[in-house]
Amino acid sequence: MILVKCQYCGNRYEYGSKCNCKEKKESKHKVKKKNDRNYDRNKRDKERDKFYHSNSWKALRKAAVNKFYGLDIYELYKTGNIIPGNIGHHIIEVKDDSNRMYDIENLVLLSPSNHIQVHSIYNSSLKEKRKLQEHLFTIIKEFKANFL
């Protein structure tokens, strides 16, 4: 008998069947939905949110996916691993320079884990943020030279 782990509650159940934690799934979903609603209402930057849902952003992100072949080039240069990049990240953040929000040279694709890591470095200190920004621009130049 093969057992698998439920992604919601962590209990093990037989492969091919379903976990019995349906109530937990539903209640977890309701809590997340409520938290998302509160965040949208009270904290989300409405102007930035409009930008990230615009057709211009979608086209820019698609161009970045094509430019970097859908790869997280930060991971590629950091570890040599090839993983998909599915988050378009502004190297110089929109809140710091809104004039560069449509600049494809200011955009890099990152995996969700690297995106979190980059923002934690950005939030650690201004010196570290600038250092990482320069590093990301250097990575883009090297990627262009080697692959484009």
C-alpha cells in the first residue's frame, strides 16, 4: 500500500483515495479568502494593483518571459540550476522610480522562492539592496552576451 501526505492537513492516506479533512480545507479556504479581502480593502496599493492587472504589464511580462526563455536567471547564475521564472520582478522597484515601470531592462524573471529572497535582501538595508540591484543588472548583461 502506497501512502501519500495530504497537502492541507499533513495526514497520510492511501494513494488513489482522498483525505478526510474536507472540513479543514473549506475552513482554511474561508480564512484565506477573508484575509485576502481585508488586505485588498485596507493595505493594497490601488495604483500599483491597476498596473499589475493592465494589458501593458501583461505584454511587458510576456516580453521578459521570451527574453529570458522563461528562466530564473538569478538562480542560473547563483547556483547553475535551471528553474522556471514565473514572477516578473522590477530591479529598481516601481515605488522607487515609477519611470522605469515599463522598462524591460529593469525586469528580471524570478521563481517565487527567489522573489521572496530578493525582497528580504531589499528590506535588510539600502546598501544590500543597491548591491543586489547592481548584481542583477550584471547578470542580465552576462545573459545577453552569452545567450541572446
